Amino acid sequence: MAGKMKKKTVIEAEPGCLFCEIANHRVNAKIIFEDDISLAFLDHRPLFPGHVLLIPKAHYATLTDLPAELVGPFFVNAQKLTAVVQATMKAQGSFVAINNTVSQSVPHLHVHIVPRTKGDGLRGFFWPRLKPGEEELVAVHESLSGKSKE
């Protein structure tokens, strides 16, 4: 995976999208992987060295916008890239995340792949955790699963 680079092809870009500009090689980035559907580069404000962003080359704002036929190939690349990042950075694990709209600094789908080691200072998720009551859990479960109380 590392060093695999494909021929540059111009991708239809969303006007004003930084990641579309990177995908079309009009804005410099530290690219570490590229194929026909995706491109990976170092985050310019990393959590840790080796923090990589994987984007689809075509503009899709969020995961729900990514066409079904690209989901498999895109996430195979995420899987392979995660292994490369962990091995290369000698990490014990990784944090792999996607924001959809909220906390999404660039409105172009991107997967964060962050190498992790024990004691690196990150604690689980980066936000407060809730302690819902059983009634709330049941209501959410029913709502999400399509079951309703009769």
C-alpha cells in the first residue's frame, strides 16, 4: 500500500472544497497513497505523528452520500491504510473515525486514521459519555430498530 500511486486523473470538484483541490493535485499535501477512487495524506494538524486522512477523490460530503458501490473499495483502502500506519508508526493500535457534518472541518468525506499507543493521552472517546436510564435505552432501541410499543 505505501508508495502505491496511480496516474493522476482530474476529478470533478466541488467549488471551494479543499479536499477536492488536494484530490486534483492543485493544493499541495503530503500524499501517502492514491488509487482510482481515493487518496490519503497526512493531516496538517495531527493528533499524533502519522495521523492520516483518507478521502474519496470524488466529492461526497458525508458517509451517507458515498455511493454503495464505493463503500467496499473505499473501506478496503481504509483497512489496508490502517495496517500500514500502525506498522510504520510502530503503534499498538489506532483510532479510526468519521465525522458527518457536526465537527466535520472540511465538508468532504474523510476517514481519520490515527496511530495509538497506550498512555498516549487520549482517553477513549473525546466527549462526555451519557448514562441513560433503562426507559431511555428501550425507547431509543425501539425507535432505531423499527419496533414500537403496542
